[in-house]
Amino acid sequence: MAGAAGPRGPKRWRDQRWLVDEVIRTRGIEWDQPRLGYTLGPVGGEQMAGEMALLSGQIAKLADFVPAVRAAAQRREGLAEEAERAGHGATAGEQWHAAAMLWSLAVWPLWEVTDELRELDERKNRAYLAWARHASHHVERVDVDFGAAQLPAWLHLPPGCVPGTSDAVPTVLAFGGMDGAREILVRREGDGLLGRGLAVLAVDGPGQGEAAIHGLHVTATNWIDAGSALLAWCRDRSEVDDERLVVSGTSFGSFWAMQVAATQPSLKGCAAALPVFEPGAGTIFERASPTFKARHMFMAGLFEDEPAFDRMVAGYDLRPLVASMAVPWLAIGGEADELSPATWVDDLAGRSAAPSTLIAYERARHALTESPAPVLGPSWQATVADWLLDRVRCVPLSPSSHVVTVTGAVRPRTHPAAPAAVPATGPPQPQAVGG
């Protein structure tokens, strides 16, 4: 595992590598976030829970990660090929999709561009395209021109939407976090956004996934330029209704989604899930697991220059942008977020010129874990999907703030932009489970 095991990277990573391995041995591979869950959850099927448990048992230290996940991906590919030889297309598609998710997971701890990293990414793309041949909706590889580089993406059209023959549909520009690939943004079956008639352009932006492997690194501001390139691409596609575009970002993708929305006033809405809004991102990079900073330094092309990286992320600041922001936005996350203090959500909402909808799950951490609120209350993914659907439908929006309690009840709070004596408006409409 070149990069992850070498002497380079942030000082805390070098000093605490032994501690990371000890934590994995005692707490498991999901010590910092539910990585297996959010990567493999979209796969579904009766085997996935058992496969996740098997992987957890096989990975006792970071060096075990790639070999264990590689073996699982290869096994799935073998099953897919057997199904295709037997003429069982649906089964083959299920297995190809699972293989693609596993290949996308395998690259996580590789923070140097090597032949191994390129191979894993190529096998991920091959498996995903193989699934696309069997998928129940249209899936298309897209490469969006971005200066001398390209933004790799997958275009997913809602079931029944056929390129060249169907009407243009509202579309979500979807961004994942810094640890996840674009493939995890759409479920194999029953996706909440597609099920609501929304197309999804799932993107690897600067520094993410395939983009970083091909040398397109993240800077403090180049996602703003990426937003311009993505909207220009949307305007040239007949399947995309460019007057009904919204953006969604999860985890660090929330920050990049807000950068795009604040500079693209034609967007109808921006959903920021599990938000990372802290200026400078000091909590996630200096106090959380050192793996976060190590990976982000790779994403920035600065794995050997920590001082330069620190100077770059000092420019991660949404406050100057939201003061003139015109696009309404949603922030939904954990009240006890350990990677980015939730107080920064309220701070931005108080500064924002655009109306915002704020929803916090009581006692929940960044990944909405360790609290019953996300289990007993409204589904956060369904809430995001319904909120975006309302934006493309031009449903009127006023600022609101709510907390989902540990009993699942939705309670209004005073919105930061409202006078202190004015309570929040009534609770949102009940949300469907799922999505």
C-alpha cells in the first residue's frame, strides 16, 4: 500500500499510524465512519449484510484493507461472468454492481497514484459499465470538459426516460464526500431521486475518485469553476431540463455543493447533507482521525507538503459566499457532529441572503450514528429527495429550523436568521421512509 504505509503525509498520520491499526484491531474498520455501510448499502441483496460482516472480520489493520476488498470484488466479478454465460442478465447485473462498489471501496487507503491504484479504478469502471448494460434505467458514462482536464461522471435517467425520445427532466448534480466515489450516489434499485422523476449526474469533482487519479486536484476554489463546467454541459444535453437544476452534496461534498450553489444563481436549490461548514476545516483535519487529512492531502496533490496544504485549506470558507447567495439551501445533519461542529450551520444560516431549511438529528454524530433520532425520525435521504423535488416544482420556501429528537419527534427551533423572539414555523410534512 504505497502512500498509506510510507513516511510521507501529515505528521499526525506518521506519528499515529500505529494507533490507527490498534483502533482497527479493537473497534473495526469503521472506527471513523461507516465506510462499508455507505459504500455497500446501495448494493442491496440478501448477501450484502453477510459480506460486510465477513470483510469486517478479515480487516484487522489498514494493510489488510485492499487485499480483503479486492478478493471480494473478484469473487463478485466471477459470479457476474457465470451468470452472463448462463444468460441470466438480471443476476449478472446485480453481481457487476456489487463488484463495482467493492472496487470503489478498495481504493480508499491508497494515497499515491500507482499502477495498483489505476488498476483498481479501471476495474471499477469496467464493472460499473457492465452493470449499466443490465440496469433497469439508463446509465451513461460522461466526461465533462474542464479546462485541460475532465470531470468524470455517470448520468442516471429516471426509469422510462430514454435519451433522444423523452422530455427533458429535472436533474440533480450530486457530489459525494472525500472518502467516497461517485458510484455510491445512486442505488442499484429503488433510488430515491430517480424514483421521484429526477435525473442524477453523479460527479467526481476536483480531487475526488477518478479525477484525482488523473491529476485533477482540489483547490480552495476550483469547485466553483467545476460548477460552471457542469452547468454548461447540462445546457447541451436534451435530456436535462436546465431550468430545473439542483445540486446535492454529502459530507465534504456539502461544502463543494454550497460553493457551486452560491455562484450559480440559476440553480433551484442546494441540499447539504452531513455538512462540513467549519472555516478551515480544523476539526476534521487536526483533531479527528489522521486518515482524513492524509486522504485530503492526496486529493490536493500536496501529500508531501503539509504546510502548503494547511495554507490551502485556510481558504475553505463559505462565509463570504453566502452573504450574496440567491439559491435556497437545506442543511441536514447530526447535532453532535464530531468532524465539523454543527454550530457552523447556524452561523452560515444567519449570514445567508438565501432562505435555508435546517434539520438536526439530536445526539447524532457526523454519519448520523450513535443516536436513535435518525432511526425513529424522518429518513434523512427521503427528506433530501423531497426537498429537492419541491425546489424543481417551485414550491414556496421560508426559512425554518427543526430538531429531530431521540424519540423521532420533529420539534421547531428558532431559525438563526429570524428575530430571537420569533419561533420557527410548524414542523415539515411527514417524510416517507426510504429514499
